[in-house]
Amino acid sequence: MNRHSRGFLTLAAIMTLLLSWSNAHSETKTTGQAGESDANAMFEQLRQLQGTWRGEGGIIGAESGLVEHVFSVAAGGSVVVEIMDPEGEREINVYHLVDNELLLTHFCGGANQPVLKLDTSGVKPGIFPFVLAGGTNFDPSVDRHIHTSKLVVVGKAKIESWWTAEKAGTRVMASRFVLEKM
């Protein structure tokens, strides 16, 4: 085989690889766009919660009390901020999209910031389950931290908010809030 034939075959092989990569990339991108649209639709549902919500809640197994959560849309519509107990400890949750994923960053009274990711395997209409994906100021294998959250939109005027905390891999707290829109 002469030098020109080898060059042509090399060029043909490179073009085939590039076309294969391009087709695979465009299929991935199409799939990613569907995921993006799902995440955007879910985020839009969270944006609809804007307002003040009051009800009862607290640690499961302990006496519940009156609670208030306030949802607002901020940062040019790119985040939904939830303030839990605005007159008290003021824990804050920030729901936001990153790389086509819906995330929840919980700014905890324990001075840590767990980041939870939407668990798409548990999503149903009106149900937003989140699981720990990382965070700052804690070691999940040792320190107490929020590990899961589930927001259930029962209707336009009622939601439930469920939380669990873990320490060293063991569940140490579960709480539930049942809230109605004011």
C-alpha cells in the first residue's frame, strides 16, 4: 500500500470516528434536553409555591407546633428560596437547577449546608424526593446532617414537607410539616 492510500485510509478512519462521535453526542444532547425540560417543569412547579404557608409540624414522635414557611422566587427567577420558621431559627432551603438537575441546598441550623439532588426514581406528580449529593461544613460519615427531604404538593393550597437527618450513617431524626397557603 502506498503512502497516499494509507493517508486516505487514515483520513477515512478519522472521519468515521468523528461522525460516530457526532451522532452519539447529538443523541446524548437530545436526551439531555428532555431531562432539562423535565427539570425545568419541576422547577416551575416549585416557583408556584411562592407565598406564606402555615400549619403544624416538627420532629416525628415529639409534640408538634405551629410553623410557618415562606417561599419566594429570587435571583432573576433562577432560585426558589424557602425560609423555614422565619421568626425563629430561620433555616433556609434554596431550590435551583444545575446541569439539568434540580438541587436543594439546605442552610441548616447545625451550620452545615447539605446539597440534595432530586431522586428522579421517586418522582411522581406533585412529589419531589431529594437525597444527599454532597455539601459543605460536614462529613456525612461522622456529622449530623439532613440526608433526605420530600416535598409533597397535595393541592394548590396544601403541602407536606418531610425531612430526615443522619449521623454516622444512622437516622437520628425525622420531621414532618403540614402547611396550608395563606
